[in-house]
Amino acid sequence: MSKQGLYIGGDFVTFAEAKKTQPNIQQIASRSTVSGYSSLGAVLPNPDTVLKKMGKDIKAYKDIKAHPVVKGCLRRRKAAVKAKAWRIVQDDASDLVVERINSIFKKLQTNKITGAMFDATFFGYQPCEITWAYTDGAWLPANIQAMPPDWFFFDADNNLRFKDKNAGQTGLLVEPRKYLVPTQDASYDNPYGEPDAALVFWATAFLQGGMEFWVRFTEKYGSPWVIGKYGNNYDEAKQETLLNNLYAMVQDAVAVIPDNSQIDIIEAAGKSASADVYEKFLMYCRSEINIALLGQNQTTEAEANRASASAGSEVTADIADGDCEMTAEQYQLLIDWIVDYNWGGPSPQFEYFEDSNGGIEQADRDAKLYTAGARFSNQYYEREYGFQEGDLLPPLEQVPPDASFAEHARAYHPVAQDFAEAVVPTLEQAAADPLNDMVNRLRRVVQSAHGYENIQDAVLAEFSEMDSSDMVKIMQLAMTLSELEGRAEVTNE
């Protein structure tokens, strides 16, 4: 019996062999093939358990978003994402593509767009519509606008659809590359994502309800009761008059009553325990919201100490990193679309990075690395510590950690003996006439110093009466002269 197969590249390959060497590209598990799945047409219901139990849609989450505690936590997380430094990394992309992408992102309202995409953490998903425009010979995103998530739904194939009034129940299928749809922990089973709103919905609802009862309790028992006593000869009209007078007394602390009436002011005693129950319940609800949205409640509670608050901040930072990754994926997708529309080829990469801007921890680390022998360029200082181009002078050749003044010059500056004498006149001429006296004083300081490390203290003592701006110029000149003096000494030896 002949084997069944195909000739591939001149070789006969049987179907059995092909099955062993090639992966199966067909999807086996899907909603259309699984047993017991009842499809509702093109509509895939949101599987959120809170919304399903209430029989509501995602609009219910919009109401609790405005609550002060929830809003405060979201603002804190959103601010952490907006404050994160980002950059475009060239990777395998061409210089032209990187330059154009950088130019495009400088014109985009990235702060607004990032804040809009962040809302996906609260609702689970957040569609953002891209308005494309042909500008400067390329298709570019002119605007990116967040749209209400309740206007959209997903179909059985996990495709985004818009609730168009003319499209009926199936909705309008969103065109490719028209929407950025950041989602939080979305999956095949749940393309809507996991909303943080589901975690805080009941705590927020109870917090709002408990606050209402607490206000009523405070109004009822927080103020003393004014009780008026009337005699047997008071008819209903007189009783009504006395009641009105007492009401006016409570409001204005002034009242006119008959001389045979009696007024008692009674404090509401024994109700503090009831008030504590309301307060503890409200604090519990607030803590639940903080834990759900920030990962901790240490930085928001009065009982927290510095150590626990610092530990809580680290947890919050981890959550902020996760939020940044969600937005970074969407920005990278946008870059890929722009490059594919216009130039093709590899795309540069969008990434967030830690912008220490001269933080103490990084400065300590760099100091230790310097002691170990590492040397950093001006570009490194500009990038990591926030200096602008031109702020830093060209670096002098560094002194080895354990070398003496003379050894430093011998190892790193082999120069001619008359080099210092040849350069000093040039430096003096550059300093101009007002600095001639200073140069002479500097020469004396340098010649009398015992080593390179003593130069700075000696110069500060010599010119302590000078203006600080002049002192900067003198220090720069002094360091240069000390270098030359050290070279001359080594050559003489």
C-alpha cells in the first residue's frame, strides 16, 4: 500500500511525518465548540459578579468613583503613573523612525492620554478612540480620546463593538487600529478585565449609607435637648406657641416664654458607645477601600507609624509599576501602528524608567562605584541627575583612589617639564586684568599645599571674602593650576 504525502523541496514527506514536524494551527477550545455554552448572538455579557448580582451595567461603577475616599486613592495611583519618566528606545529601528516617533510623542498630550488609559484599572477596560490625520507626509494620531466604557461591549469572538443606534443588538464592529483598549488582567474568558471598582463597590455603598445614619445620629444625640414643661391650663394653642419659642431658642439661643413655664436642658448621656460603633464601621469601610486600591492602608491611617507607612509605600509602588505596564503596552501598540502605516521595518520601543534626578540612594551608589574604580560620563550625569547640556564641564582625568598627588600625575599625566609654564600665561590672559592678583595668590596657595586634596580648603580660606560667583571662577582656575603644578613636580622628579 502506497503512503500518502507530498513532495516538498524534492523530498517526499508523508502526512504522518508532517504531523510530527508541524504544529497544529487550529484552535480547539472556543465558545462555539465547547459543550453547554449558550451563545447570546454577538453580545458577550460582562461576567463581573457584582454587576450580575445587581442586574446592572458598568454605569453603576461611575457613581462610586466620585466618592472622596475612592477618588483620593485613584488620584494617588494616577499621579504615580503620570509622574513616571518615559523614553523612546531605538532598539532595531532606524534613526529617522526614532526621530519621527519622538517628534510625534512630544506633540501628543501624553499626560491626558495616560490619565485616560489609567481608568481601565477601575472599570476593567477603557476604549480610547484614535483620530488619524495625514500630516507632514505621514499618517499620525491627531487626537486620542477616552470614551465611556458603557458605550461598548465585546462579542463572542472577544472583538470590541460599539452600541450604535443603527446597528441593533449586535452593535457596530470596531475597525482595526481605530481604538486603543487598555484592560486590567483581561483573559479569553473575560475580555472586560478585572475592575478595581468591583472590589470597593460594597464598601463604598456601606460607607455612604453609614455616613447618612451617623449624621442623623449626630443631629439627634449630639446636641442637648431643650424640654419645656407647661401647666394644666395650657390649651393646644399655648402649647404650640411654647414649642415655637423653644425652636427659636435652639436656633438663636433667645426665646420668650410665659413666666409659669419651665424649661430643662438635658444632655444626651450614654450614647458615646453607639457613636463609636458608627465610627468604627466607617473606618473599616474606608480601610477596605484603601487596601483594595492602594494595597495597604498604612499611609492613610492616623495610627500608622513611619516604618509601617514606608512599607506600605513600597507596596503602592509595585501597583504603580503594574499600572505603568498597562499603559506602556498601549503606547507600544500605537508606535507599531504608526511605523507600519508610514515607514515599515522595526519599531522603536516605549518604556518607563526610574528617573532618580539625583536621589540620595543613587548618589550613594555612584559614590561607591566611583571608589571601586568606575567612571561616569557627562551624558550619564545629565540623564540620571537632571543636568542640562552645557551644565557640566569636560571631566578632568580622574585621580586613582589610593594614589598620592605625585603618583596621580606620574600615572595619568606624562607631560613635558615646561608644560605648566607654557600654559599659565594663557590662563592669566584669559582671566583678564582683574584676576591677575588672584592668579598670583592662587599660585602661592598651590605651591604651599601639601597635596591635591588640600587645595580646595586652602582656596576657600584664601578667598573667603569674595562673592560666590567669583569664587566659582576662581575654583575652576585653581583646579587647573593645581593639575599643572602636579605635572611639573612629577617631571622634575
